[in-house]
Amino acid sequence: MVGHTKVPGPLAVLADGFRAELERLGYTPSSREFKLAEVAKLSAWLESRGLGAGDICPVRVAEFLSDLAARPGRAPTLVAMGPLLAWLGRLGLAGDDPPSVPGPLDELMGRYRHWMVADRQLAARTIRRYEQGARLFLASRAGQGEGPADVQGLSEQAVTAFLLAEASRGLSAKSLQGRVAELRSLLASCTCRR
């Protein structure tokens, strides 16, 4: 018998409705519960940020997936979250992406992407991985009161502290090596543009 996944937080009231929608779409009982486990993670993430069901949009889901991808284990993709977004959209609960004004981080990431494409000629998959690592690192600096786009004054201690924090989350040695490569690329791009 397949268990009944509990969904905490702001999406709890929608769990049974989404389960019924998945059944209507032809998902098996175990697949439905797997999808509900993804919803439970999203709901906990929303709650931790003081957000509710009405705050769900593709950008928010992408932020959630990015946060989840930074943790050990297999994270769902935006495509995997498609049935939830489509269902919430039909209910009028999934909003459009919030308007965004490019900030210093966006400008830095744009320059970084251009450097990886034009100067380094990296593969698209490598670019996506390096961008994700750079955003994770820069977001952690912003969370510590540092300017997210201020990489000019980085110290060895800041980079080491970030890598130690990643290791304390249980990242494997291989994943840590990847983080080092991602940071090396980001810092090299900043050095080349000076």
C-alpha cells in the first residue's frame, strides 16, 4: 500500500486537490505520492520565507529548485513541477513571474556569462553549472551582509568560509571540487575584466 504524503505549510490545503488532479492525469498511486513529496518540500520552502500559495510563480519555483539543487540528493526540475504549476494556474493561484528590475547581481552574472561564452567558449551545460555555483556563492555573501556583486575585494577567508559551509552541509568531496572549479572560474572572470 502506498503511503499518504503529508504536506505541511501553506500548500497543505491544496494537497488533496492536487492528488486528485494527478489521479485524473493518470499518475500511479506511487507517482502521485512522489509528486506530493515534491509539493511538501516546496510548501516548507515557501513557509520558511514567509510566502503563501498565492506567491507561487515560475520564478519562485526556479528559486526553490536552485536552493534544492544546492543540497545533497536529487532535486526535481522545472519540468517536473509543470503539473503543479499548470493546475495552480487553472485555479488562478499561480501568478505570472514578478516584474524584476536588473540589479548589480544580474549585471555581474550577465558579464560573467558573456565571458564564459565569448572568451572561454564553454559548453552550455558547464555555463549553467558555473552560473548556479556563482549565484549560490554570491547569494551567501549577500546573506552575510556583503554586497552580492562585490567580488573585487574578496579574501581567501571568504572563499574558504563558503567552502567550509558547503562541506558542513554534507557535500561530497567530488561536489566540493566542483564548487572550487566554479569559484575559480568566477574569480578568473573578474580578474580578466579589470
